[in-house]
Amino acid sequence: MKALRPSVLLPLLLATAPAWAIKPFVAEYDANWKGVPAVARMTLQPVDGNRWNYELTVQNAVGSARQATLFEEAGGSFRPLSGSDTTQLLFKKSQKDARYDWAQREARWSGDVKPDRAGPITLQDGDLDGMLVNLAIVRDVAAGKPLRYRVVDNGTAHVQTYQNLGKDTVTVAGQARTATKVARRSDDKEVLVWVVPGLPTPARILQRKNGQDELELTLKSVR
């Protein structure tokens, strides 16, 4: 069989390479949380084997918040194992912990949770928690897949569907970048996400509640 020349082989390799692959990153964001300027950091770091830790921290003069998820990744799919959600506001602190038991196929919550939000919730293949939706959106926008997720978080299970709103422009590190803008709306909440090709994390996230901006993240740098 005739050997392929390098000039022919390279395009073939690029054509068959995956459009998205998980990789560690540290992302710094300008933020606005509860109406007050803030700083935020989002990180994705390997733990061992196919397990990863995904974390978001936000801090301003009002207080601080931290969300973290330990999950497994295989073939581009994510499976949450545990999570924590901590908020510190002046003299008030809240902490909620989640455990996803895939052997028993159930999720439970502990800490500052109401009895009707402690679980168990039955797990289904493909379930995500709220943090992992960010990664899933970046993955699926790159692949052109539907943005529909069953989210098991905070003692509930519900489906989130994001609509592709087309192209928009965002500023990252002082440069204008073309992004895909997606959004979901339900009851009193609205979430908008901007995804820039080649970036492993959203370039911008805006969360609104009752028509008011609750959290806004704008990417400054990622490494």
C-alpha cells in the first residue's frame, strides 16, 4: 500500500481528532455578585485516574461563595461523585454537601438543607450537577449538539434546555472575540452563557433572578 505523504496525513489526523477534550485550566474572571464588584476564579484540576475537581470561588465586600464538584470523566461524559456549596454573607453562613452514589443510583444532600431537599433522588445515566453544566455547554457547543441536561442538584432533579441565540461579541483580555451565546429561562430565573471556540471555559456567564442580575462573570485570563 502506498504510504501517505505528511502533507496528506496531517489533514486526515486533524479531521479525525476530537473537537473537544477535557484539560486542566485556571480561569480568572471579573465578576459582579449581588450587585457588588467581585473577583472570581474557576479551576479544573485532575485528581487521580479519570477523576477531576471543578471549582468556582467568588469574593467581594459582601461575602464569598464556593462551589466544588468531584466528578469522573470518560469519553467526554461527566458523572458527579460529590459536591459542596458554601456561602458566607456577613454573619450568615450556609454549607450544603452532595453525594452521588452510582452503585445505589441515588443522590443525597446534607448540611444546611431542608428535610424535603435531603433526598434521595434516583440517578439516571447522563445526570449532571449545576457546576458541570458549564463544562457540558462548552463541550456541546463545540460539537454542535443539543444543549439539554438533566440536572440533579440541591435536592431536586429537573431538565435544563439552553437555546442557541447565535453569534455575539465578548471581550476577553482586552480583545474582542466571537462567541456563541446560549440561554435558558424558567420561572423567575435566566442564565446566559457565551462560549468562545478554543477556550475551555465560558467567556461570560450572566445569571438573573426576578429580572435582576445576580451573578456575572467575565473572563480575564485562562491558563
